[in-house]
Amino acid sequence: METNAYRFWKRVDTEKVISLKSLSEAAGISYKNMKDQRSLDRLPKLEDAYAIATVLGVSVEYLLTGKNKFVIPAAIQDIITRLSRASEDELNMIRRLLGLPIRGTVSKIEEKA
């Protein structure tokens, strides 16, 4: 039966493009400690799991559960939240700035057709 620790280290293997030794160095974790946790089928401490996830560019949640692989940075999450609350006029202003079609209008391509 696969344990949570086994699945954690399996996901680490799937994501890493460097050796376990290089991963441990980049994460600031003792290589012996990381190797022992892995071979003894143990989950790392939370701060070590966070350091490993950060080096691999994935979320701790992904390494633990296989869900939500990427972390959305707080600044991006703030933008998403603000956009979800924006009025249609505000969204159309943003679309104009980005050069996107404005809702409720006919695009230049459609006019030529």
C-alpha cells in the first residue's frame, strides 16, 4: 500500500530535474536527512516540504496530495480578486488597454466580413 510519504517522494521524483543531493543543497536541507526520510518512508517537516516545493516550483499541497500543482502568487491572486469585483465598464477599460475586443461591440474583423 502506498503511504502519503511514498506519494510525496514519488511526486518529488516526477518534478525534479536535478539529483536528490542538488535538491537538498538548493533547499537547504541535509542530504543525509532527506535521503533518510525518503528511504524510511517519512514525510519531511513542513518547513522542509516548503523548501523542497519552492525549489521545484510547485505547491506543498501538490507534493502532499497531487492537487493544485502551482502556487498563485499573492499579487496575482489580488489582481484576480479585484477583477472578479470589477464592473463591466471597468473590465472594458482593461480590455481596451490590453487590445482585446470590447464586449457588446463588433470587432474590426467582424465589420469587414
